[in-house]
Amino acid sequence: MQEFEIQSMTCGHCASRVAQAVKNLDAQAKIEVDLPTKTVRVDTAEDRASVAAALAEAGYAPK
């Protein structure tokens, strides 16, 4: 399980865009979003760098 802190994720719309960015990379990924802590947990076979790059490309670069 990979964990990312995304400071720019502030609402439900942001959370859904973050989740979609991960799903575009790996449709089988499991995603947990915690808006109050601005944390996303991702269970995927993709490496951390690939997930971080997908998030950044969507406009939600992890810290």
C-alpha cells in the first residue's frame, strides 16, 4: 500500500479526479481517500514513481 499526501486535494471533486488518475494508470487499483488529512492510499502493482507521476499530471502532485 502506497500513501501520498496531496495538499491541493480539498474537496470531493478533487478526490474523484485523484482516484480517476490512479484508475487510468491501473484499473484494478484500490484507492482510499481521506480528505481531512489530504491523504491518498493506493494499493496497486504500479511503482510509486508511476503513481506519483500520474497524480502530478492530473494536477495533484503529491508532497
